[in-house]
Amino acid sequence: MQNPLPNTLTILASTPNRWLEITRHVSTEQLAQSPKPGEWSAVACLQHLIDTERWVFPLRVRAFLAGQDFPAFNPDAQGSQGSKSQAPLELAEEFNRLRKTSLELLATISETDLPRTARHAELGPVTLSELLHEWAAHDLDHTIQAERALMQPFIQGCGPWQVYFKSNTIS
């Protein structure tokens, strides 16, 4: 993929809608259910996406555009645990608002900006193009992770069909 901008924008624009749909139609209890101890629930995945929308990806894009380096982000140490009083739909709406601002920022980037480099504190030199690839993959990864968490009660309850879901079972 030479210019990741169009595909990245498509993925990043679609992710909030997926979360809005999920949180409108799936129970709060199911969204909060961890598939196993130590694994993130769907709502924990959503909170992580909010954290990275606030403190990671847009800040890194701005750093690239300003010719600055940026620190690493450790979600376990730096991520929020989310407000226990916020309903999942409220979190999805917040993510949607934050993402709209990010998309406005990304609209200022051109293909000529993609080779810009910055130094990531742990990974070393990276390009803006690589960051955009990572951002889209990150969105998809945590949305899939959330959907796998939501799948677990259905897999457990489907009896003999469980064998068809072996690759999606969290053991």
C-alpha cells in the first residue's frame, strides 16, 4: 500500500459507527464481561481506544508535522480505567466525538507528509506512513478483540458447534 491515507481514513471513520451500534444493542453486562481473568472486556477495549484517541495517535501526528519525537505509551501504566459511571453508549459517543476531531486533523495531511520521520522512544525512527498503518491496525485489532470477548458466551452455549469456533475460543 503506497499511500495509506485513503484506506486509513476509511477504517478510522468506520470504527466509531461499529462501536455505536454494538453499545446500542448489546447489554451493559455482556459488554463488561471479561472473557477470562486478565483479558479485556469489550468496554475495556473501547476505553483503550478512547485513551489512544486522547493521548496517543493525534499527538503523534502533530509531533510528526512539527518535526518532533514522541514518547511510548504504556496502556497499563498510562491508560485510564474509565469512569465506572459512564455507560458503554456514552463511551462510544465520546469516542465518536474524539475521532471526528482526529479525522479533521488527518484531513490536513497530504501524501507528501507520509515520509516524515520521528523517533519513537522504544521503536526508534518511524515514518508518518507507518504510524497511519499502525493506527488503522490498532482500531481493527481492538474491535476484533472486543467482538471475540462478546462471542465467548455464545460459543460456550452452542453445544456441538463449539468445534467450529476453536480459533475464536479464549481458553
